[in-house]
Amino acid sequence: MNSLYYQKKLSRNVVDKFFTSLSVFCALIAILPLIFVVTYILIKGGAQINPDLFALEPNPPGDDLDAGGINPALIGTLVITTIASIISIPVGVGGGIYLAEYSKGGPFSKFIRFGVNVLAGVPSIIAGVFIYALIVSTKILFGSMYSGLAGGMALSILMLPTVIKTTDEGLKLVPNELRYASLGIGASMYTTVLKITLPTAFRSIATGVVLGIARAAGETAPLIFTALFSYYYITGFGDLFYEMGSLAVLIYNFALEPYDAQNKLAWAASFILVLSILSVNIFSRILAAFTEKTKRV
Amino acid sequence: MIKTNKKTPKNIILSLEDVSISYGTFEAVKNVFLNFKAGDITSLIGPSGCGKSTVLRALNRMNDLISNCSLKGTVLFDGTNIYDKRVDPVEVRRRIGMVFQQPNPFPKSIYENIAFGARINGFAGDMDELVESSLRKAALWDECKDKLNDSGYSLSGGQQQRLCIARTIAIEPEIILMDEPCSALDPISTLKIEETMHELKKNYTIIIVTHNMQQALRVSDMTAFFNAIEYEDGDGGKVGYLAEFNSTKKIFNSPKEKTTQEYISGKFG
């Protein structure tokens, strides 16, 4: 009879130990890039932060003394992401409502779900080239070529699948009893969706939307083809129709410059971009945790 | 209003004429003829799978929400076949409200739970008054008058179910359908709901599905016993049918059918 006590030298216990440590080791390696990237950017970029950064225009490369600030790029990123949200949130939430509430699982809704999944996997540069061909090269927007508006459109293509999917899944989590309750007292379908199911799923939808925005804000490739870049302050509504700077493209442009001042500016921009995406992600986590807690309000 | 020229006897508020309901190709219940009298509580009893819940859901077109469900025959309400193509199911559900098996309050305050239905029905009167009177009719007012702004989920299961009844009353339907309203509740809550039903009888017609025969005996004036028989082709599938319909007293004391006798004495089901 074997003893009931734990025996270290037993081969199954040795192998077990080995596999446990191996998986821990792999997990640590997996997290390393994130830690290194974030700390490196925080250290390199954090050193460049000063009030002027947020207020000034960047100086053209070559002026070796002072690179200026990232104000236009910062505002540009905000504007372009807002345009992307304005386009993709209503369309995406509406499409998600159709999939979850109205479609009966027929071939059309299956096709849409498949299409959304494919769209989610399309490389972002394709979205940029698509809008370039459709909007920029045709000058269809009142004769303007590269513009903030076109940039927002390209990003909205990237946001759309995330918004549709999270809306669809968020609504599916709403128990059917709630729908029956509402319909059973004579509410119409749209009242039920607007007043009961959508508010119940609101927080999980909001979480998905926030994640979609965070993804779009960091994209570079689609903006190179659409919004291009600008050194100048955004002063008014009309600037939407001209080239617009963004943090991501500023980093791309200035990191490749041979001048030290521009490189430093790129680091600073990276710092701001990483920090804001990180905080948006954390915000969505908090939102999700909040949803979890108040599920049975 | 769409009227057909069919005549229904006086006092009959709702009548089923040769109704058969199928899910896809599977026939759930067949050839039901049934008349519900206004102001009565009618209970539908029978073993599982006999189609009594299916019939109940057919009465206010909740079956429309199940995609492959279809109905043959006519359901006459207020002189109109509610399965006529021109009928708006939303309007039907406003006049025939429903209470479900699981208490399902909206994730809103107690007050809003009741105001919701009234508001979408275009209620223009004093909402506070309506909320109070609905809660009083559902015997819930005393327990929650001080916390009308609390969430509906803060109530106990039995209170939630009475809230759902109050919510249904608030839209002032003519008929209230109840699908095993007490199956998720403890005996004390059940008793309270039954008392509520006795109160409601004064103003509403109630049709209730129940598995609890004592409850049918306690609350209802009329009882319909549904049973299920195997298909003749013998593949094991069962189809429900209305076995017997009579006053509750007669069903429980001197049933005509042997199966009714066996079911109420607990021999099967």
C-alpha cells in the first residue's frame, strides 16, 4: 500500500511540477513585450512632457533647435476619432439591433454575421486604401482630397465590426422574459427595444464601443492614405476638408526624421497615445465590472 | 375595429373554434373548442406536454414570437378573429394582458414598472393614482408604498410576481392570462396571489394555467382538462387535446371522462 502523504519524488509529481513551471514561464514571456514597450515609452516619452507640447504646432524638420508641440495632432486624433464614432456607432448599434432582435436567423443575418467577422479581420491598411480610392482620389467631398473627414471614414470601417458584434452579443444576453414582459402588456417591438432591451444591454454595448474607439485611435496605416498630416492648428469647421494631423501619423513621420528634436517629439506623442489608449481600456474594464455588479439592478 | 359576423353567445368574452396549433410540422394541440365566460376564472390543467400553455399563449398572440409556430382555426375576441390578417397583435396584447411563470419585472423602479405599460398605452390621467390603485388591486401597496423608487428586483419573488400582476392591471386589459404564476413561489406567496386573483375577478376575466390542482380547485369557476394522446402512426409523438371542460366543481367531483378522473386523483401526469 502506498502512503497517502504527498511524495515529491513520485514521477507524476515531478512531471506535474515541471509543467506548472513551464506554463508560468511562458505566461511571463508573453507579458514581457507589453511591460517593456509600455515602460520604455513611458520613460523615453515621459521625459519630453512639458506644457508647450500641448500648446504648440510642430516645427518643420530641419529646424534643429526646437521641434515645437503636438497640439494639432492631438486635436486631430480627437476629431478624426469623433468622426469615426459618429459614423460607426449609429450604424453599428442599428445593425446589431437588427441581428439580435429582428432577424430570425435566416440566410441574410447569417451572411451579415459572416461579413462582420471578415471585416473585423481585414488589415487596417485595406480600409485606408479603400477610402483613398473612393473619396480621396475621386475628390468627391467638395473637391477636397486628403481630409480629416476621409480619415474618420477609414477609421469608422475599422470600428464598425466591433460595435456590431458587441451590440449583437450584449442584446443576446438580455433574458427573453424581459422582452415577453414588455410585449405581453402591449408594447410594440420598437418600444421594447428602445425602452427595455437596449437600456438593459447599454453598459455592455458601451464597453464594446469604447474598445472600438481605443482601437481606432491608434491606427496609422488608414490615416496615411486618407488624412495625411498637417503642421497647422485646427481652427474651424472648414479644416475638416483639409489634411489633418494625428498622433499616430506624427509618430510615423517624426520617428523617421534624422533630427533629434523631431525624434523626441515622436516619443512624447507615443507617450500621450499609449497613455490615453491605456486609460480608455481601463475605463472600459471599470464599465464592464460595473455592468457585472448591477446586472440584476 | 374589424368585425366578423359570427355570433357568440352572451357573456362569452373569448372563444376558440377548432383551434390547432403546430410548431413546424409537429402538432402540439388539436381541434380545441372552448368558450371563456366574462368575469370567470378559468383554469387550464393537464399533464406536461398537453399543450395548455401553448393554448394560453395563443390567446394573446404571444406564440407569434416563436418563429415556427402556426395556428389553424379561429380565436374570437370581441367579435373579431384575432388571427385575422388585418389584426394588430400589439392591440390584442393591450386588451389581453399576460403574467408569466417566472416573475419578470423590468430593471426599473417599482413605480416605473407600472407606469411603463400605461404610458405606452397613451394613459393621460394621474400616474401616481394609477400606480397606487394598480398596486392596491395586486395587494402590494402596503408592502411597497414607501419604496416606489426602489428597483423592482429589490422585492421578494412573490412580491415581484404581484408587481407583474399590477403592471398588467395598469394597462386595464379585459382579460388577464396567467401562465403558472405561482410555480416559482413559496406557499405563502402563492396564497397571497390567489387572494389577489379573487379580488381581480370583480373587474377582469382571468385564465390561468396551473400544475397545482388544489390551486385550480381553490381559485377557478371553470376548469378545462387537457390531455395528450400518442399519434396513431405510433412514432411516440404526442398531440394535446381538450379532454373535458366544465365547472370546476363538476370536474373535480364528478368528471365525465375516465382520464380526468385518473389525472385529478393523481394516477398520472
